[in-house]
Amino acid sequence: MTERTPSARESELLDLAYKYALEHGLGDLSLRPLAAAIGSSPRVLLYLFGSKDGLIRALLARAREEELAAIQPGDATEELAAVATRVWDWLAKPEHRALLAVWVEGYARSLLDPDGPWAGFARSTVDDWLEVLKQTQPPARRKTSRGAAERTAVLALLRGNMLDLLATNDTARTTEAVRAGLSTVETTKKRTTSSR
């Protein structure tokens, strides 16, 4: 089954709806105020996205795309701790707080309402991040349980501190915690390399 290419109007309205969602969240999204704010109508949104749930799925996919683009390694030689440091620097920027809040909302709702439009969002984002982090590990390490544990620990470190940052707005403390946690990843990697 091939994916249909969205029309220019659909893309434009999705961009506008995404900006609206970043400002207002997704939880209480109502088509009438959304449509009024973006210069459309509920009927047009329903026609283009099939349903309110279809629009929410499109908005979550957009948030996931944006997040995934931000965590890609800069080049093939960038190592796990370096990628995680760069990702944290991106996460910690104040201008990304709205995206992170939408992401957290989608993540939590996918756990609480696994059959709704959020279905699979949490699992998909975990898989996305783990795959990106996996690509930064040496090929032999990627296939080991130790390698899987290492990238899982890095993901937990980033996500845990991201939630803390959103709750407290304490960039200095959470950044220091991330740096401290990542220093153990680098040490473990050096020990593993030198023991060969």
C-alpha cells in the first residue's frame, strides 16, 4: 500500500495545526477553536484528516519526525556519549519546551489510552531513540546485551532529566546530571576498548 502525498492545503493546515498544538497541547483539542485559529473549518479538517483522531495521529507523527530529526547522529563516526550530549543540548533549549510537552502528553496518553489516536506512540518513540543510539555504538557492541543495556541507560538518562527539566525548568542541575551520567558511558567504553 503506497502512502498518499498530502495536498498543499493539507500540508499547510497541518503546519498551522501543529503550531497551535504546540501552544495549546493535544489533550483538550477541539476542532472548532482549532479551525477558527488556523483559518479553516471543522468540515475541511475532517475531510482532510478523516476524523479528529486522524488529525491527532498526524500531529503526533509530526512531533515524532521533528524529535527524530534532532537526535540523528551528526556523522557516522559520532559516538554514543557525543550524540547523547548533543541531543541533551537540543532538549535543554527553552525554545523546544513546547514540543517536549506535546511529546510527553502523547507518550503518557499512549500508555493510558492504548486504543486511541495515541496508540503505539510511546513504543514507537522508544524504538526510534534506541535505533539512533544503536547506530553510534561499535558494530560488535550493538549486537550484545551489554550494548543494548548501555543505550537503554543513555535513553533513560536523557528522558528522565528531560521530564525533570520540564517540571522544574532547572537547566543547570539537569545538564550537570546528564554530563555526569554520560561520563560513565565514556569510561565504560574506554575500558571495553582497552581490554581487547
